Amino acid sequence: MQRFLVILKNIFFLPLALLITITIAAAVIVLGRIPGTSNLLQRLEKIWAKTLYWAGGLDIQADLARLDENQTYLFISNHQSLLDIPILLVLFDRWYPRFVAKKSLFTIPLFGPGMGRTGHLGVDRDNSRQGMRDMQEAVHRLQQGQSLVVFPEGTRGQGDGLQDFHIGAFVIALKAKVPMVPVIINGSSRVMPKGSFFVHPGTIRIRALSPRSVPEDATIKDRNRLKTAVWAEMDTTMREMEQWTMRSG
């Protein structure tokens, strides 16, 4: 019976997700060419995220108690599933963060240009000079009060501990001097595994750890030490959350 209900939910979810993604992306691309439509584009993106959140029937348990609604943050999050993006957009709505992603995502038809029109940032990993310019744009955004989200693993994991981090997020943090917030996503890889668009039953737990201030005297030379410290804190918390999930059934 449970399997039947899962199939039934996906018969509803998958066509709706595809329809809302194509429709919103196309609308954003067209309307984004018209001056003065940025607020409308934001509302359309939020509709997209909230629709997927609702249609997936997701069981989300979020702990954001350590965050200040009036603070600009650089969110450093692990990445397990395609669902992570709409989930974080919904949960972090009060900060309206933009994602810093690899440039190749911006070449995906409709989805990529839609990301560009709504202010998400691409970083060119294949061209170091352009990549540095892209990261400098991220620094500028943060210093202007725009919160950002980075997935430093660079690709989706399988939920069995953190992958190695790319250094770029920590270069951005050291230059921008805004608080970093490690964010742990646990369970989304079971609800929608990598390589699948099928939604499975399960609880997704999100925990924002205490903001980590960047010392004023810190320099780019501290990037590896900062990366190591954040990775260790996140990996420890992620494993604790996973063990709790296994014990609770």
C-alpha cells in the first residue's frame, strides 16, 4: 500500500515539477529583459520553490535558531539532492540568498538562463582568471548585503559523510569578512537520490550551525586552515545527525 501511495504521489509531483520549472524559467527569461522587473522575478522564483516544496509533500525539520534575520551571511552547505535548492530557498526566504554555482549549470536550457536572470552567480572553474573575477563579484554582493549560498563539495553527495571542499567559498569569506554559516542537510539523498527524480518517503533535517565570524586580520593565506575547520565541524555534526536518524528509525 505504501509503495502504491509513493507511486501515486510521484504521478502528481513529477509532471507538476516539470511544468512549473519550464513555465517559471521561461517567464523569468522573458520578463528579465524588461527594466524594473526584479521584484517580480523574485516572486516568480519563490513560487517555483514553494510549489516544489509543497508538491513533494516533504517532511522538513529545520533548526535555524542561531541565525539573525537582519544579518548578511555566507551559507556553506553540503549538497545531497536536487531538492536542496528549493528547500533552502523556502527556509532562508527572509535572507533571500543567491546561489554560487559552477558556470556549466548556467548553460542548461531554460534553467540556466533563468538562474542568471534571478541573480544567481556562476563561477568558471576552467578559467582561473575568470573564476577569480566571478568570486570577486560574490565578495561584492556580500559586502552590499546580499546573502549567498555555496555548496563547497562541488557536486551532490550520497549522504555518507562530507566530500572534500573546494577552496573558493573560503577565499570569498576571507575577502568579504561576513559571517559564515555552516548548514547541514541530512536525508534529502534518501528522499530524492542523486540521478533520480522520484520522491521517496523520509524526513529531511536541516541545521544551521552557529555563525562563524571571519577575523579582520585574517588573510587569503588562512584559506586552507578555515576550510579544514569548517569541514571538520560540519562532518562531525552530519555524522551525529545521521546516527540519530538511524536510531530513531
